[in-house]
Amino acid sequence: MIDTAFTLDGAAIAVDAAAAPILADALSGPCGCSGVRVACDHGACGACMVLVDGVPATSCSTLTATVAGRAVTTVAGLRPAQGPPSAVQRAFVEGAAFQCGMCTPGMVLLAEALLDRNPAPERAEVRAWMGANVCRCTGYRAIEDAVLRAAALRSGEEEAPPRSWRPEEAAKVTGTAFFTTDVTVPGLLEAKILRSPHAHARIRAIHTAAAARLPGVVAVVTGADLADLAEPCYGLWVKDQPVIAQDKVRHVGDPVAAVAARDAATALAALALIEVEYEPLPAVATVEEALAPGAPLLFEAPSAGRLGPHGAGVTSLKEPEPNVLYEFRHRMGDVDAVFATADHVFCDSFDFSRMSHACLESIVTIARPMGEGFELWSSNQDPFFLRQDLSDIFGLPEHLIRIHTLHLGSAFGLKSYCKLEPLTVLLARKAGRPVRLALTMDEGFLTLSQHAARLQLQTAVAADGRLLARRSLIHLDAGAYADGSALVADKVGYRVGGPYLWEALDNRALAVRTNTVPAGSYRGFGGTQAAFASESQLDMIARRLGLDPVALRLRNLLPPGVPYRPGDSAIDSDLHAGLEAVAARIGWGRREPPRAPHLARGKGIAIGFKDAGGQGRFAQAQVKVVGDGRAIISCATVDMGQGASEAFRRIVAEVLKMSPANVSRAEVDTDQTAFDQGTHASSATAVTGEAVRRAAEAVRGRILAFAAGQLDVPADALDYRDGAVRHGNESVPLKDLVRGYYGGLGAEFTGQGEIKIETCKEAALFAQIVYWMPNWVGVEVEVDMETGKVALLHLVSAADAGRALVPEAVRGQIEGASMQAVGQTLFEQLVFDGTELLTDTPQRYRMPLSTDLPERFESVIFEQGMGRGPFGAKGVGEAGILGVSSAIANAIEDAVGVRLTALPFTPDKVLAALDAKALDEAGSGPVAV
Amino acid sequence: MPQASLFSAPPPVSPEGAPRLVAHRTRHRIAPFRFLRAESFEAADILLRANPGAVPMAGGLDVVNRMKEGVTPPAVVWLGAIPGADAITHEGDDLVIGAACRHDQLATSPLVQALLPDLAAVWGRIASSRIRAQGAVVGNVMADVPAYEGPALLAALGAQLTVLANGRSETLALADRQEEATAPVLVTALRVPLAAPSGVRRLVYDRSLRPALAVALSLDVADGQVLAARAVLGAGHARPVVRAVPATGRTLGEMAAQAPDLAAQAFADLPDFTTPWAGRTAYRRRVAPQLLSRLLKEAAR
């Protein structure tokens, strides 16, 4: 035992440094600090940061013993009990400088350290300083602004009174937010997974006896334990992913065995004792290799599963050919005839890269056996859908499965659908005790990724620039297992035409298996891939025809009220107005002189576009008004920082005419909460929000009906406002009416609402799209022609919120998604050497930082009022990621005359393209880049 | 040297004979170890000898990271409590940086700002504010992580390591460390040579293309004439690649005018890069002279 005494948030404390050698564990464990949470476990992200003697330190890489005699400050220490918050905490809340909140303690402390060092920093210094820590959600602009405002607050320059904080805001800036990773239950075991070192191998044998004998090990699970399961595999439509590898492993990192033990260290030690006999098999690293004749097969037999329904013009095939797990095809009109008579046909190919979600809270699940069933806390976006999957896998009725979902430390699609929950349940059932499985960020890199893709487009155009027809062939790299790939293929295939009027379309999208990390949901969900290719090619066509790229788009854009495609819902945004506004902001048509001879400037424009709100969605909600007139919302949208809970509060507040502060949100619990199909496709505001609005209307109706009886007046002569029933100038608190009728034990009023997007076989995806999500982007770049480096001088990213219920959250969504796209466009990617992932740690996997912000970054919220959600609202959660990449590609061509068609646009690729152009101009003919 | 340590080539990440644990680089893998607080470097040397396999630690970021990968030192010898171990002093013709000196101390040191202002200015831009606050300069140099920036900058300046082993102090030029060499067990200080009294020493640095590459240039100038120029390529190798720039004897004006040729000559034979995830070797070879050429012009101004 090594007693280490130090000062923690102003109070003396001593801990056993031998028992908790890493400071993060000492603080979050024996010291009881709720605001210290490890994310990357590499000292790379800064989420676990504390101040040691006022100096920033990542607690995940600090030995506890080294802080002896020193002062450690956590974010909780910035606001003493009952005391006022620090200026930084206040500025972060009032500036909406956080979303999921995982990075917030570290960011707040980093800002404190800066302002202690320099009370009046310039913006550039703030940007450079705050670039130490990673935020995956906000896009950093809000953080930067908050730090500058905190400086003003500290200096007394700004005297505005503080506003009251919402509970989740207070929790995030004071370190009391509660994530799934914080859940603990009595008798909890820790689980770890043994992962395959091979990309493709047959499992000959697994020897677990030594691991099972290790003291502290309670359960070991392998593929042999799947024999008793009703369905051993999961996946959306194509159920090919085993709960744990059975006969084969199909990618590096594929789970082979899992151990539940008294603690994580014991579980890891047990993994090292497991011997696996592998027979390595030839592997396929790329789509090309997977589709080559005679390619090794990932699956020798068809997988389980059943495809979802489709509507007009669509054919879909499950596992139509070797290594292809799904094919989607959408046809409209006579493409051959249109191509035959077109003035121009342009054929281009685009390669889309692949990012990791890299959430600061990775996947974490706690499973507890409960009688025949079990209880689960899981960082999952779709608790009811997950319950259904688990019911199928374990052959249990759904009512015996209870799932709690807490606030998520971001998701971006990583946490949609079933992931490692069945494996955790399997361990818990075998152990007969609760088990926690928390992936590290490194494991996250090997668990799910975005889809890389190659998109080949043929586009027929009239001489006057009218778009006529498009054929496309899209190959998605689905990785080793289906996950959500089939649905992503639907979406990329249906969206690749973009928001333009076409006479004919024939778009095919295939999801292809490779021996790499499985791909699945990722913010944009096929829309990013489609928009990159389509909006790049539109610009190329405009330049080839000598047309202005903005004018070409304006000529072909679908106007509001016209269906996207026959049988589908109508366009519900004014795309022309948005494009013109963004073009004006970027100074379209004006060219600034370069700042140096080796630099060139250019501008680009794009309209990213996708459908949103999900397919045929069904959501329910319940709103209770309690005896004192305040309201509680129950719905299953999972809050992961997108601001859904506050949007719901404002919807209810508007209907019930009360302050949002008097509306709270119940936690998600499948036993208690109103049903919802899941939190994806930017459906929270528009779909679940509408169910919430209807529930609020229902409860309002019940209250007024009740009051009408009590006051003996017609209900339509009454109003409900601020918790009181009003009749003319008379106001009676609801509380008084309740007590008068129900007595002192009180009562509540409940309203229920639901929304179902009806199926429609005339619509391609078997239901009309809920709403359309445009992302108008304008960008100015500066290209270094000697190194190929691209700098963003000005980025304008705009979205249509219909009506912005929570404007600061809408802005944050646009900015966060846009910065994610900036990363994807310029540097962020999973790099493979064959089937081996090279960027497999947070130190190697480069994520955007505040230092990557464009010199000027404008997010624009349009409120065009045509949304189908409450009060005309739409979602914007995915918008910002859609148009940025193509806009930057277009700007690069504008600057230096080369076309980049493969993401990311690293300096290497840009320089190679410039070289190729120079050779071409020198008469050597075109050179492949 | 008496013991292998974290300062030598990385050992295997899992115990001998055990399977590699894919994706399990985590603090939960840290095996029990003894934490030994040294009161002096001499005491640290004795502790290291008394505990074979023990590792010295100043900032700690990289030592802890390697322990998370499965390295299992029986003891960690903590240098952070040694009085004066973080000091920066002026000794003879050298700037002496103590083993526990943090990056931020170097960047903000009035002594460094006075004696070698370029070093202070450049050091204030490396890594990140948090790493500069937490990490030790010596730890950064000795970690052999290609992405780290300290080694390139200090190698450009011709820095030397002062090491203590078996009670004996030795010096070793940073630029002379070889990939395969066993590094010293205990570094007590870094010595950075200063310019001759009649001359000026410049240090310029281009990190704009990190993580693909970074280039540092040090220049000794007297009476407008180049005495020595040393270019270092960082970010692509465990140890930075040091090259002399054939500019000696030229005026600054001549050096600027001939910058592209001088840069091309200096970086004519770059080895293959060892960080393929950060870029292609061909590209890095192509642009490294470009960055160096710009630095030569910048330094001439």
C-alpha cells in the first residue's frame, strides 16, 4: 500500500496509489470524483484532464503517486457547494459550448488554465491553446467563443446577469453528468474481449481452461456458447454477425472469446491465457479483391435475415453474388433512351474514404440477469429495436427484457442497432451476475466504421445544361459483417441523384464484404457518399460546358412542392433561396488575389442533400402534467448531445404555455417509456417531437375538460397557462382544482401522442420521406502549389431547420457536422495496409481540433417553415456533413484547375494532381493520379 | 548500459509466449510496480541499478503509455521530485535543460528567451498546450515516437544528452543516437550549445505538414556569413534524420538565392519513412526539400 496524500478540490485526501496507480482511476474510484472520465486512455483527447498545481494534466496518463503533496483540481472544484459557477462554466453554458458533455470537464479546465495564464487572450491564442483537447460534437466554434466570453466575464467587462441553467447543462459543466460508463450495480463483473489477430481464419480450437482457472475469473464465453441461442447472429436485414466468432474470424479484431472477471485487469490477464488455434485463410482487403473471380469467400452459405419492403422502381437482392451482401437498384424512366439522345454524357468515378466514429464514450453495456430475463443499461440509440433483437437472439419474450438508456457520450451512428449487448448478456447469464463490457477507443476503431465507397456516375446532359439522366454504380465497402449496410445501400442509391429534376435514373448500390472492420451507420448514412460524388460531378460538368456551377444548379434544382421522385414526398425547402444566400456570403464570382506567389485561391459551392426522419417511422410519446401543473415527458429518443430533450421541453412548453424550465424529461426505460423505433435519421425533432406535441395537446385537452367540469364553463372558454386554468380574467391554479376534486393525495393528467409515417408502395422506399435535409455549402480555399496543402479560408455551411426550436442546438449540430466533414475531406481516415488497420490508436488516428477551424466559419440557419415536424420544424443533425467535401473539391479545382475525386484531399494527393496537370499541359498526355 | 529500459527499443507488448492482445492498450494492463521517488540523480542511478528493469520517469506520458501496452517494469523511478531537476541553466557555452523540465518551462524561460530566443519561440508552438504543460522535454526526446517534435528541434541545434550510469556521467550527441543502439538508462540533462559570442544561432521550423513530416533548420551566422547549417527531418522516423546543409561560407543572401539547390542537396538521400499511415515516402521526399528551402529563405531574412 502506498498512501498518497494530496489536495483534491481544496480538501486534503489520501489514497492507496498501489490500488489505483493511475490518477484517473484514483479520482473516479476512491476519491469519488464524478467529473473524471477516461475516453481515449492515451493522453490524446484530454477528456480526463485535471489541473495539477494549476497545470493541465491528463489523469489517464498520470501516476497517482506523482501528485503527492500537490493540488489536484477537477471540474467539480471550480464550483464550490452552493457557490457560483466559474466564469468559464457560465460561459460554456450560455454559449452552448458542449453537446454530449464527455469532453466538457477537460475543456473547461483547459480554458481555466489559459485564462489563469493570460486573462485576455486573442482569438488566435484561444484557438491554439484549446487545440489540445478533442471535442467530437461541437465543431469548436462555440467553445472558442465561450472562452473569449469567459475572459470578458472574469475581467468584469460584461455585466449581463447569468441565466438559469438547465439540469443537464449544470451537470455537464460541473462534472455530475451521468453516462452509461458510470453505471454500477452490486456484484458487477468486468468483461474483456479476446480479438482476432487474423483478418480471415478458421478457428480450429479454443482452449480456455487456463483462463477459467485464473482466480477472479467467473465466466468465459466462446462460439461454443452460441449453440443454445435461438438466433446466434444479428444485423439489419442481413443477419450475419455472430454474437461471438463461431467457426471463423473475418477481420482483425473480430471477437473470439470473452471473459468476465472481478475486475478489468483480471479479465485481461485471463485473455492472455486463452489459446486459439487458427488456420489462416486468404483475405480480401478491398472491394476489388472481394469481387474478383475466385475471390476468397467470407461466407460460404446464405445468412439469416429478411429484407425490408420497397416500393416503386426498386429492386433489392439479399446476397446476390459472392461477397455481396446486398444490392439495391432504383430505376425511373427510360435511361437508355435518354442517354441515346443526350447532347453530352459524362462518366466520372469517385472514391469516398472511411472514418471512425471515435466517440469519446465508446460502446458500454451493463447486463444483469433478472429471473428468466435480464436488465440492461446500454449506450444504444435504439433501445426498443435492441430489445427486439435481443428477444430474437435469446428466444425470450420482450417483456422479460428491460433496457435503460442514459445520456450518450456522442454516437454518430456507432450506437445504433445491436452491437455487443448480446455478448454481454451471454456473459452475465453464464456468470449469473451482472457484467459490464466497456470498449476502449482502440476497440472502437475495430468495431464499426463508416462505409468507404466507389461511386461511378454517368450523367446525360442537354446542351443548355439541363440534367437529363443518370446511371450510377456504387460499391460500398461493408467490411466483414452487414450491420446496417443494406439500408445504407438503399440510401446512397436513392440519394445519388440529388435534389434535381431528372427524366430518367438507374442507380445501383452494392454492399460488398471485405475482411476489414464492419461498416454501418455513420452520420449522413449514405448521403455523404452520394453528395460527394454527385455534387463533385455537377461542378465538373458545369466547367466542361463552360457554365457557372451555381447557375447550373439553379437551373435544375427541384422547387418546393414538387416530389423528389414520382410517388415520394415533395421538396420542403427553398433550395434556390438557400443556394443564392450561401453564394452571396461566400462572395461567389469574386476572386481575391493570392497572398503569395505559390498560393492560389478558389471558391466552391455544393448542395448536400438527403432524406431524413427514417422510413415509415412510428413513435409514441406521453406527457404527464403533475398536480402542481408542471410537466414530464416520456419518449424514447436518446439524447446524445443533439439537444433533443430541450427541443421536446420547448414543444411541450409551447403547447402548455409554460416555461420550458417547468418541463422535465423522464429517463428512457423500455418497461416504462413510450415506444419509439429509435434515434436515428435525424428523426428526433420531426418525428418523435411531433408525437410529443400531440401528447402535449392531448394532456392539455384533458386538463381543460377536467377544469371545465370543475368551473362549470365550456372547455373552449378556458385556457391553460403557467400551470393555471384561466377563464377570462380569472386564474385558478391547477393544483387547487386537483385538490378540490381528488383530495390531498393529488392526481396527474396524462396525454399520449403518436405518429406513424404511413407505408406507400408508390414511394421508392415504401414510405414517403418525412422531410428533406439540404446542406448548402460555400467555401473558399487556398492551395499551396508547392506542397499541396489546402487551407480553408472561409466556410459557410447552411441548413434548413424549418423552425429552429432550439437555435443554439441547431447551430451546434450544423457546426459539429461540418467540422466532421472538414476532417474527412482533408485528413481524417482509417488507413489500412491490406487488411491491417494502421491508424488503430487515438494517437495515430487524427481527429479535427480547434486548430483545424477555417479562418472564417459561418453556420447559417434557415427557417423556411415547411417541415412536417412540430410547428414546421425539421431536424438538422446530419445536414452539415453532407456538402462540405464536394464544395472543397470544387473550390480546389477553381483554385488550381485540378479535380480531386478521392477523399481525403491530403497534400500528397493535391500535389500529385498538380503534377499530373503539369505533365498533361506539357503534352505528355493525361496522367493517372 | 547495465539494464534495458523503456529508453531502448520497445519490447514486445505482451508477456513472452502469450498471444498478442489486439486493441488492448489500456491502463488496466498496468501490472503492479514499485514507485521509487529519487531525491537526487545519483540516488536515481542507484535505484535503477538496484531494481533491474526499472525505468526512470520525469513527465511520465510515454512511460505510462508503454505500460498500457503491456511493458511491465518492476519499478518506476520518479525524477520529478529531485530538487532542481527541472532547472534551465547557462553553463559555459551551453544551455542546460534538466531532465524534469517541462516543455512549457522551456518555452517561457526568460533565460532561454535571452540566450536562444528562437528555441523558446518554436517550443511554444510544438505539440499542444496540454502536452507542453505536462510533458518533459527529455521524456519527449527519449520516447522515440516519430510524431514527437522535440528530437528534431534539439538535434538541429546539436544538443547532447548527459547520462548517468553506474555512477559515471557521459555525454552523447542526440543526433548520433542510432536506431539499434541501446540508449542511456538515466538522462540527467540536455545540453544545447549556444552560438559563439560573435555569432548568432537561428532555429526555424516548419510543422505545417505534420503528421507527414516536419523540418527544422538551425543556422550559425557571424558577420552575415553562414558558419554552419543543419537541417533535420522529423515526424517520419523513430529518430530524426539529420543532414548538414552545404551553405557554410555563403552569405545569407547567397544562401537565400540558392535555397532550392541547397535544400535538394541536403535532403538528397532521405531514408524510407516508417510511419506509412501519415503519408507516402515519395511525397515526403518530394516536399521535404521544399520546406527546407523555405526555411533557408526565412532564416536569411
